[in-house]
Amino acid sequence: MNRRPSFQMRAALLLGTATFSCTLLTSCSDSEAAETSGSEPVAEASAEPGSTDSGDISEAQLESGVPAECLEAFPVAFGEPDLAAATLLPADFPAEAVDGTLCQTAATGSGVQVVDWATDASGAEVLDALETALPSSYSVTREDKGMGEQLDGTAGDVYFTVVTRPGAWTLQLGPA
């Protein structure tokens, strides 16, 4: 029996972990946090990039090479994004079909690679553009799996998933 989780399961776990962490970090109000820790509430940091409260972080991000267009969509991005780091990305994947800015690339220990873009396009526009531009050799499905529509497919020996959220889209890649 194959005990290795499918790419979709690994990607869902990765996305779920990221979503859970963000929820965990932002779900407590100041008073709830104070009650839990037994200390006085701390002033809440502004969520807007470039504000005085987040200025040091935003400045460090910009100095590290994060494009300014990415600060709002990916507030924890750090370092200059490098599409070449996504070694599983098929050469003919039409990422340029969506107007946007490459923000970050990452990889997990299990071989899943993640590439993030900031965009002004809606989720439907992102999926429409990519679905239309994908080479006919790709096998792709588009459906809602509980968190909005996404594209899932294969390109040779690579599985991929495209998920969107306001202001951003993510390409998850894994070996077949």
C-alpha cells in the first residue's frame, strides 16, 4: 500500500497550515490576548504596508528584494523572488497570461514548490486566463473544492494546483 499522501493532500495541508497560522496569529483581540497572557494589551500593529507601525518590516522586506507590489498580498514575504527556484515549473507554463508581480517562491521538505504572485485580477480572471493559455498537452480540471474554484492538473511528470484569493494567486507544484 502506498502511504505517501497525494500531491493534492500535501498541497491542501500546506495551504491549510498557512491559513491556520494566519488565523491563529490574528484571531485574538488585544483583550483576549491580555487575558490569556495575564499582561496588558499591546497596541495592535497596522496591517497597511508602509504605515509607521509596519514601516520597519516593510522597509526590511523592500531592502531584501521583495517588490513593493507584494507587501499587501504577502506581508511576510522576504527576499528577492526567483522563478528559477521553482525547478518543477514546466517551461511552457503560461504564468505571463496573468498580469501580476512575482512575489515569492518556496519549497517544502516533501518536494512541493510554491510560487506566489500579486495581481489586480479577480480569482475568476486568473483562472480563466491560465486555463485558456495552458498548452493542450496539459490535463486540467477546474472545480470548487471548498475554498473557491481552483485549477488542478498535470504537465508531464508534474502535478500543479492554482488557487486564488483577493489580490493574489498561488501555483503549487509537486512531482507526479
